[in-house]
Amino acid sequence: MARRIQKVLKTTLLVVGEGAAEKAFIEHTKGIYSAGVFNQKVSVDAADGGSPSAMIHYIVRTNCHVSYHRRILLLDTDVSITPKDRKEAKKQKIELIEATPRCLEGMLLEVLGQPTPATTKACKSVLHAQLSGPETSKQSYAPLFAKPILDSSTKAQIIRLKGLLSNSVS
């Protein structure tokens, strides 16, 4: 009797961070929430900073040959996102996850229940001093942002990112 091969349909997700620190944090979070997900392929990239417009164009330019089911951009909010950029992101089917207050580091300090300094530079300084290594390494986030900490977070951006990575949201 011939064996039947069943094809499993997979969704594809592209998550782009503003820079190397965002990419490392996304990779860390992906390791926690995508590990047991077999019906989704997740790719992570970094846009290497710049304006929101430049990051949106980076995603379009570098991924035009791949048809992802979802494209996500995790970016800081220290540079305003213009209505034109929001419209372009929507047109290109790129979901924006805005790290508040100010930046990824400010958002992560809030996840830890710590006060957030008034500037992006200060937020980065405070959080990076607590990481177990360089902010560009996914392993550096593991001690502070273990699954129980991320699971208990009430930050909408973290909840959305977890849901997307675990393929449990629409």
C-alpha cells in the first residue's frame, strides 16, 4: 500500500526590529514562543535604524521577493511616525509595533516594573547595564526576560509580539 504524504500548511512571519538590540530581543522572544509552533516559519531581521519611513522602505526593498503572510516592524517611538508613514505601512501590509515609552529599552524597563528615564539614551544605559551581555546578543535577555516575566507582562506590545510569534492571534 502506498504511503500518503500529508502536506502541512505553514504561515510565514517576518519580524523586523529597528536595530540590532531589537533583533536580539525578538530572537530571544522567538526562542520562547515559537519553539513548539510547527505551522509557522518566523524570520527575524534588523532594519539598522533610521526614520520610520526608511525602515518601512527597507522591509519592502529587501523582502519584495518573498511573500510573507505577515510583516511586523518593531520600532522605537523617539522619532515620530508620520501619517504618511502609517499609510505606507498599511499599504505595504506591515504591522507597526511601537515600543513605548520612547524605545525598546524603555518598554522593557516597564516590563520589569522599573522607572523609565526621561531620554532614550538614559533608558538604554539603565537597561544595558542590567543585561548579562551585549544588547545585540539574544542570550543577554534570557536572565531578565524569562518566560514567566514575559507571560505576566501587561504591555500591549509584548502581548501582541508573543501572540504573533506563537501564531495564536489573528
